[in-house]
Amino acid sequence: MDVKNSPERCPAGISELPEPPIGDATLPDMDDVSYFYGTAGEINAANLYRLLTLRSRVFVVARRQPWLDPDGRDIEYGTTHLWAERAGETIATLRLTDEGDGVLRMARVCTLLAYRRQGHATMLVRHALVVAGARPVITDVYARSADWFTRRGFQPRGGRTVVDGEAHTSMQHVPAARHAAPAPAAGPGDTAYRPAWAPV
């Protein structure tokens, strides 16, 4: 099945995410992976089920943590889900929730074990920041993962907390830092990077 063109896999309201910036070696090969995003009101039950299944595999089963991953926020009006698919399988995901006062929270960032260290989470984080636009993005991450988020433009915003026995660090990505990032250089014949949802 061609994921990119299948109406079953990409129903009305769900948008396919754009190609990565030209010449960025940290991003994955796009030939067989498609990236999507949609609000809680746009994605269908099958898509949401696949996202929750992936999260349960990563955060509950693999970590042997007996906790309920769905927390009610996945279906809130202001929630946006972003995910990656390969051959019909959801391999990475994250979500953005509306925290009020113009602030978004990034959470549930995860990748299936077989596809880690291939740039899929980086791709989703970058697209999430594009979706955020001028709004600050906050997140609480495993302390051992803080360096990963720092390399992607996040900054510490508070001390550490312990959740389920795991140290967490609160971080943020502010719009000023987002706009200060240099645009990737385009090679001969390349067109400028434009998000799929940007006006023509």
C-alpha cells in the first residue's frame, strides 16, 4: 500500500508533513517513511489506536511500567498528533497539547526500537516547532535525554522532578531561539523548504 497516497491511511483533515530541509545529514532517508500530523478532531480512531499502541509498547511494555498511558489529553480539542509511518506501521510519534496562555506542551515523544537513531524523532520535533509557530513549547523529559533536546534548541526551565522513579527535567523552546536558527542552504535546483501546510 502506498501510504503517501492512500485515502484510508491519510483521511481528510490529516496532512502529510513536508520533506526535510536540504542537506541535513541528521534526518532520515525519506524514500520509505511518511510523516503526518492532525488534530484530535481530524485523526480517525484507527490512527489514534496505532499511536496509542506504539506508546504503550515503548513506555509501558518495554519499560515494564504498569501505568496507563492514555491520560485524556489525546482527544482534547487543542491537541495535535505528529507521527511517522513505514510500510503501514507507525514507527514514531509525539503530541502537542494546549496549556493555555499561548503555550504548548510537547510530550509522548517515542520511536519504535528498531527505528531509533535514524532521525525520525528529530524530524517530528522540528515539524512540531513549525506547527507551534510563535508559541513557546515546554516539555518534561527524562533527565538522561536532556542533552538530546538541548541539541535541538531546548533550554532548561526549572529543576528536576522524579516521576515513577525516573528523574525528569523541565525544558522549553522559545520562539526567539526558533527564529534565530539559520535556514539550511539549498543546492543547485533545490527549492526553498516550505511546510506542507504553509500558504502558497
